[in-house]
Amino acid sequence: MSERDPLGIVGLVVADKYRIERLVGEGGFAVVYRAQHTIWNKPVAIKCFNGLSAVPVDERARFQHAFIQEGALLTELSSETAAIVQARDVGVFTTPSGAWVPFMVLEWLEGQSLEQILESDRAAGRPPFTLGEAVRLLAQVAAALDVAHGKGIAHRDVKPANVFVLGDPRSGRATVKVLDFGVAKMMADNSQFQAALAKTGTAIASFTPQYGAPEQFTRSHGATGPWTDVYALALVAAEMLSGRTALEGNDVVQLGYATANPARRPTPRTLGVSLPDSVELVFQRALAVDPRERYARAGEFWAALEAATREAGLGIATTGRGSPFDETVLASPVGAGPEPSTLLAQPPAPRGVEPLPESPLARSDAGPENRVATGGTTALSQDVGRRRSGPGLVIAGFGLVAATLGALVFFRSLRDTRGSEPEAQPVGALASTTAPTASAAPPPPKEPTCPENMAKIPAGQFFQGSDEKDALDNERPAHNVTLAAFCIDLFEVTAREYKACSDVGKCKRASTEVDWPKITDAERRIYSPLCTIDDPDRLDHPINCVTWEMALLYCEAAGKRLPTESEWEYATRGPDGRIYPWGDETPTAKHLNACGRECVAWGKKNKTALAALYDEDDGFPTTAPVGRFEAGRSRFGPYDVVGNVWEWVADWYGPYTKEAKRDPKGPETGERKVIRGGGWNGGYATWLRPSFRYAQDPAARSHGIGFRCARSLPSNDSEG
């Protein structure tokens, strides 16, 4: 038992109910104490992030809010699988020396890490794990990771030290817990907190090189994501089978070379393990240098491994607790994988926008609350080197999904300078040649056209949603949708247009103040000035700070309606499968009003960390006039379908199904309405995918949500 007490808190009661008993582990960024819950009379682990004590005083309230939200995320993940360490509580306290320390309360576990088990086996000369033993034990890890992957969350530091084993690891009956979905990982991705810590000289590493995938050493291989966890899990399995670490190297440079060396892939066979060809092929794919060639998520990898093991006659689940993937069909090839511009690098939910329940930022029990995210939803490690955890302790954290982000924004439309589509000319009258006395045949009806400043979207079909490797669960499955022709506004509705409607009593007056569930006073103060309705300099910016109902009433007053979610996506992407509305070209400041240098500067001024999508200045720190970005038009003509502001659509949120549909209208009822597109503060290319979805409380009034209207196209041009 350690007598060290670096925080000087042994014997004290933290948060009125946790009596600190002793130090049980420490690393460069956090220390772990065993404590007794004085009410339940049960032991718990208190992970104290003393490395965060350096956060400046003026940043602490915002950080504490983000920290608490992360506790909620870990609680949600651990409630869905017992194989993720269970979170009990989260908060901050002040040590006797005056240090400000965030802490997390985790379940107390009696056992040891897989790292300790492997080191003990090597020291004792015990043989490596058999294939059956390794597959049975790590099946729980794969299942836990797959739960997170289904929400778009990647761990990004899977390694033996983060796999905690309770019981005999070779018996088939051991319980496994995945550790360290950590706050330190969030900090590594969060530019706001990185900047705050930089003032004190504190640095946070993002992964453990001995288990690092090629894309973690250099982004030339693409972004990190669930496929990164697949790679690391394969390395852990290879180490269990061979008895030695899979990557060879004594420093970061050597390890970076080893992980990306095409001539030596770190598969079990390379490490001297004799395996059936079918099993080796699974490892080869899981350990591919190119992320696009790997399995998309842990569940696919493990289902393939178990199927190959059974095919080789090496049964894996004949005793003990069996496998979560026993009934899983061998995953099919991934196909086109993640490109750097579209990878699921886990963008945060923009402030004022509620994630969909199946999105990486969602909370299934959140109700109509507003959540936020920054710095990505992936989880990183708090130390680059290998870290040992002591027996009977849990050094675990959680991945950041919630923090303070900036706002969503609108583009202005220069409708007085943009022309409408030319009307189709009617076919001329044809005289009859068969009966000299017959009168001329009546002309056929004119082809239906759209009003001025609306684009005509022809009837057609497309695949709504996405089955791509980087697609989130709420974008799956891609399903065929057939739509009748319709019209959609070329531009988002401007503040000038909305004000003209409300001034004559046809529309409700737009708010000058933002509001959403659980908004803070600071957020209200920062974002309310971005409401455009009363700003004479932004009357040609999109109207914002309006509820879903207010958007609907405006469209109806104009003889239009809100577009359905299917119509919005089809008008944005068309049928040809393009990556972005304008094509496959990487987004730049010429395409849209997203976050460049100008919005990062705005964020710093307002103490809100924003991530840049491109290293350029698009000319607009927040919202822009609609219609300014000619290069960003969709194939059918609408402007600003991504960037500037998100847009209300007609549908209640509902999960997709695989059946083909014709003119779908979404669920009949629901709790949240879908919003599409992105905002001026968008720093993630993922937001720009036409299939990307969020949902929001329909009563929210956000500076980052506006709308455009649609109109059904009549079967004949009765409107002249």
C-alpha cells in the first residue's frame, strides 16, 4: 500500500461523501485514490485530474461544465455495456493546498490490467494465450468498443493497460472492463484547453505509440476513428498470441516507421505464431496501413475473426460466457473508406444544436435538452508511454462530447442580384393535317415552373443516407427514395424578408435573444447579439433565433412549406453520390462560410474555442449575406446549403429503415425536429456531408438555425 499522498487528501471527505483512504496509482496527468462512499459504505475509485489544476481561473466554469457533460457520456456508455468501467459521479474540489482539481468517481474493481498479466506471464515463462483464449477474452473488449463506435465515438488508445481483467483470463469466465475513455483525451483534441494549459507548459499526449495506428503518427494516412481502434485491438490480440509486443521500435520515430511499414505487417504470423490462413487474413485486413482497407468498426472485425476461427475448426465459445458476436455474420468488405476530408473525426455538436439520439453526441435519456461538443468525440490517452495500473484500481476516464463551442450561423442572400431559372417554353400549336375542316389542336400544357428565386428540382430517385465507412448510425441504412418534382428556395430566408412578414402581422416576430434548454447566462450573453432581426447591417443575412413553428408559419404565409428531410438532401446532393454539394473538391473559403482564421479570432475574442475547417479567411467572422459563395452551389442551384446556418426541415426525427420509399414525410410524431447543413463556426468536413443529420428541440431559438422554404410543383402550370 502506497504511503504517498500527492494531493494531501488522505483522511478527508470529498464532495461530502467520499472518504479518501489511500493512493493506489498515479500518472503524469492524474492520480487515483481508493475511497469509501460514506452513505453506501462501498469502496470507489476517485480519479483526480491534478494535471488540470493549471486551467486559468477564468476558464474553470466553462471547463467544469464540459467535464460534467463528459461524465454523463461515460455514464451513458457504461449503462449500455458492462464492459466499460462504470461512472458514478463527477465534480471538482479544492485541496488543502488550494489546488483546483476535477475528479471522477468510478466503480472499484479487484483485478489486474492485461498489461500486468502479459508481463507476469513473460516473467514466469508461461506460454502465450491460445487463439481460443485470446478471442474469448477480447470479445468483451470488441463488444464494448462497438457500442461506442455505433455512436461515432472512438477510444484511440486501446492497449493492454486499458483492458482490466477480473478473474482468470484464460478460463473463459473472466470479466473485462475497458478503461480510459479519458478527459485527457478530450483535452488533447480541445484547442481551448490546450491553449489554456500551454500557458503553464503542460502538454497532453494523444496515444500510446506502441499501439498506434499509422494515421496517429501522420495524418497523411487519413484521420483517426473507429478503424483506429480496430488496428490497436488487432495489435493487442497479436501480442497475446505471440507473447511479445507487435510493433518493434525503441522510440516514437522507430514505432511510427514500424506501424506503417508495408513490408512487415505486425500480424501474428509475422510474430512467429502458426495460424490458419483464414485467421491470418483477418489480421492482415485489421492491420492494413490504409484505414480504408480495414474493418470499419470493432464489431465487424471480431465477427470476422470468430467466423474464421470457427471455419478453421477452432471453436471459441464452448464454455464460459461465450461471445457477443456468436450470431454475427462475417462482415462484408468495407468498400470505399474514409478520405481525410470526410472521415468521422468526430465533430462536436454546435452550440444551440441538439444531436440526434443515434449520433455520436447523442444522449438517449437526454430529453429535449441542448448538448454541445468540442474537440471531437474520440477518446485519447493521457500518457504517451506505457502506464501501469495497480491491482484493484481503475484508472479510467471518458471521452469528451460536451464542451463550449461557438454558434451556428447564416448566409445572406442577394436575391435582388440573383436571377431565377428560365421558364421552359411551351410547345407551339400543331395544325391537323388529316381533316381540313378541323381546327388547330390545343397546345399541350406548359411545363410546370417555379416562382422567382426558387430552384426547380426535377423528379427523380437517389439513395438517402449513407452506408460509407465513416457514416454515423443515424445515417444508416442508405435507402432508395423517389421524389416528385418540387421547388426549393435558392437562398435561405433573410432577416429582411422575415421582418417584412412579421411587420404586417403574418408572422411571429423573431427573437432578439437566444434560448434553448439549459442555456447558461454566458451563452445567452455571447450569442444573443448574433440574432439578425434587429441589426440593420445584417438584414440580408439569414433570419435566425426562430423556432421551428415560426419557420413553418413564414413559409405558409408565403404560399410555401418547409422542405421534407428527403427533399432537402436530394436538392443538396442529387442522385450522383457526390461527397459535397458542389462535387468532390475539398472545401475551401470559396465554397462556404465556415470556420477559418476569422471565426477562430472571433472565438478567442469571445472566449469560445473554435476549430478551423480551412486555414483561410472567408471574410465573415460570423454570419454572411446569403448567396455570396458561388462555388458552393449544389448541382440544382441552391446556395449555402452547407455552412452559414443549419436549416429547419419539416420532419420529426426518426431512424431510417432499408425499405424504398416514395415522397416520405418522416414520422407522424416525435420530440425533435431534424436540422440540416452546417454553420459559420463549422470546423469539421463531416458536417458538410449531405447525409449528415442533427435534431433539435422545435422550441429552441438558436443564432445558428435558420431555414429555407419549398413548394410542391403542380402537375400543370395553373399559376401562370
